[in-house]
Amino acid sequence: MTGLLFAGYVAVFFVAALACLAGLSRVGRVEDPGTRRGLAALLVTSGGWAAAQAGFLALPSTELKVAAYTGGLIFGLATVGAWLYFCSAYTGRAFHRNPTVRRVALGVFLAVIAVKVTNPVHGFYFGVEQASAPFPHLAVDHHTLHWLVMGTAYALAAVGYFMLFELLGQTGYDTRPLLALVAVTGLPVAADVVGASTSALPELSYESLGVAAFAVGVLFVFLDRFQAVQLAGDVRDAVVFLTDDGEIRDANERARGLFPALAGATGRPLADAVPAVAERLAGDRDVVELRRNGERRFYQVSATPFTFGRTRVGQMVVVTDVTSEEDARRQIQRQNERLGQFASVVSHDLRNPLNVAAGRVDLERDQRPSEHLDAAARALDRMEQIIESVLMLAREGADIGERSRVSLSALAEQAWASVAAEHATFVVDGDLAFDADADRVVQLLENLSRNAVEHGGPDVTVRVGALADGSGFYVEDDGPGIPADVQDDIFEMGYTTSDGTGLGLSIVETIASAHGWEVAATDAEHSATGARFEITSVESAD
């Protein structure tokens, strides 16, 4: 019976070492490099620790037993470093990469190892003696220094557990699986205490069994869950993990609070538990509307593949509260609808009687010349211009069409061809290639060119070119220029210093803003007087 008990002890430590060795073959499935290295180191050190304990029991001589036990103490201390490295990498911290932390840790490790290795000389760490119960073995009497080191090691290990539990709390995941592993890891500590205080168990270091159980448990039981939690570590939203067949594998607390049907739904198809989310994943619309505490909320549903090693095993579904964005989108949609209705009224109900009035005035002018009729005709023409500008703003607003690669010089020539300025001079000073809605850029250049002719006179010189720093382009004239105190006001709708509509430059700013550009008025650079409009934040094409 004693022999069987002895063989059982040796076998337990030996099996723990083999399990850690076998686990190394699965470490490659861990996605994150830092986590993978930390877990591999934890398997190696805990496996070496367990193997050393098996050797301590099985080796024939006292000298070999003491050497094996000392080696086990070294492996045991190394597991603390591997454990903290794993926890830091897994939870997204940078402690494991900090040079100062690594140097201090290495220095403490070497100092403690020196004390352990020289124990036969000073005897401060442990002593040994022969014992017969519960089977013949070399009993270890741990001294105060050992318990101090052991207490410090467990305190550091607790820091690692804190990192893990904090991550689980942030992601809203169930902490019970981790608690189970913690319990398994800490259980051997009770055996250490019993062995040190009674003769019921041999006084050995049983912690290697717990550490090995944790590392193997992560690899063979909870690896996909641990990777799922790590993947969701920076996510503050509701998260649901699905198998590749669309069945629910797991969900965090936020997801269960948002969709109570997820509680106990593991293994069920998502379409059965939360059909609204499943429909959004399969359809074109990715926003779901829910009632929360009597309030209407909107959530965006998105999914990304979730892999296990190099094999896809499912997907991570993230449900994000986008109520503010959706409310703003719907408000803009309503405004656009009202603008469309306004454009329809302007286009038909106002333009038709305006055309009738213009026609009657023209007929009357043919019958009898009159300066009053000429003034009326000019007023009607101006009203037509205003209607055209207002319709452009109402129908197109800040929207732009599909972008394509365009040439500044080509668009500038196209815009100038539509400007009535027979005696003006047009100069293209350099080219710029960029991505834009070509039609809207032509409108922008037309408005700036017409503005130059309107304010600079019929023989004005208009120059278009790329900015020296490549950040955009400019339109410049040699007219009277714009006073510095109103250069910021001229883009306001309706602002004008002539008999124009006051909408031309407002349209310019609208088109620029729709592209993500900025437009500003300043003084001309190529002439003593004149205005210069610079359009910046344009990303030029390489």
C-alpha cells in the first residue's frame, strides 16, 4: 500500500509535467503574440517544476533529491514571472514590455535564485531529513526565508489575477470559469499548509500542480473563451459570440442586459433568441430600434470573424448604441425632405408665374420702349438667378456624388468656358490631381470665376493654380480685392456688395465643405490688388 501511494505521488507530478509538455503543441493557436509567449513560458516553467518534484521523490540519493528540489524551487519562482507576463499581455497592458520592469524582475529573480542555490552552505532557505510517513521520503523543512519568498510570489500572482478579473469586469463576461481555474490553482496551497503542519501529507511544494492545471485548463478547456474575452477587451458595447453555424456561444453582461433572451441561450441559433439582431446581420440595414426604460434607442449591429488559431470558428457580434447619430441622421433626412418639397414649390409654383411675368414684360417692351420695363426685366432676370441658386442649394445641399480622379487644369478650363467674359484673361498656373466630384468642383470654379468678373470688371485677369505646399488650389484675380474686415463674412448666405444674389460664395463654401475642404478669402499674391480664394485640406493624388 505504501508503495502504491508513493507511486501515485510520483505519477501525479509526472502527469502534470507531461500535460504541460503536451500543451505546448496547442500554444500556436493563441492569436496574440505576447499572450502566446507568456502562456508557453508558463507551461515550460510549471512543467519543469512538476518534473523536478517527481524527480525529488524518485531519485535514489539525497544529493540528487536536494538538487532536484532546488531546481523545482527555481522553476517555481520562474512561473511567477511567466504568469505576470501572460497576464500583462493578455489584458493589453505593457508591463511585460517595459525595460525597467524587466530588469528589476530579472535582478530579483537572480538574487533569490542565488540564495536558493547556496542553501547547502547557509541553510537559510530549507532543510531536509528522512521521514517514513506516509511513505519513506526526504522531508523538507521550509525555513522563514522560504515562506517570505512564497508569500511575495503569491502576492505577485494575485496582481495577475486582478488584471484578469478587471478585464472580465470591463467586458462584462462571466467570471465563474476564471474563478474555477483560480480555485484549482490555489487548492495545492492548502496541501502545502497541511504538509508543513501535520504528517498527513509529505512536506512538498504542491503549487506546481495548481499552476499546471491552470495553464492546461486555459489551453484545453477555456482557450476559445479566453480569446473571446481578449478580443472584446477594448469593446465597451454589448458582445455576442456565435459559432460558425450561427449558434450562440457566449455573451457579455451588457448583451444579456440588452437582450434578456440571451440568458441561458447557449447553443441556440441567434435567430431564435434575438431575431432582430439576426435580421440586421443578414439584411442591408444594420440599425435595430429598441425600447429601453420607456425610451427609444437605436443600436448598430456589426460582426467580425472570430478565429481559433488559423481556423474560423465563428463571429463576434457587437451591438453599439448609436442613438445620437441615428437621431441626427433622421433629422437631416427630414430636413432634406422638407428642402425637396421647398425646391418643388420654388421650381413650379414660383417659377411658372415668374416666366409669365417675364414674357409679358418682353411683349410690352417690343410694343414700346420704357426704362421702367427695362428695370422690370432686369429684376425678373435677377429673380431667375436667385431661384437657380436656391434650387441648387435645396436639391443638392452638402451632398456630393461619386468621387473620381480629376485634374485641376482641365476642370478650370471647363468652368471658364461657361463664364461670359469675352475681354477677361484666364491663366492656369500649374496642375493638381485629386479625388473629387468633378461636376461640383466645376460649379465651385465657375462661381469663383464669375465672382472675379463681377467685381473685377470685364478685363479682369483670373488665375487658377495649385498651392505651393500641395494642400489645395486657389482662384485669384487682379480686381479691387476684398477688405480684410469682411473676408470672413462674404461666405454668408445672401451677403453681397453688388446687385448679385449673394449666394455664389455660399455655394462655393458648401461644395468645399462637402468634400471635407476649407475655403478662405485673402489678398492676391500675383498683383498689387485683387482677391484670392484658397481651397485647402485637399488630398492630392500621388
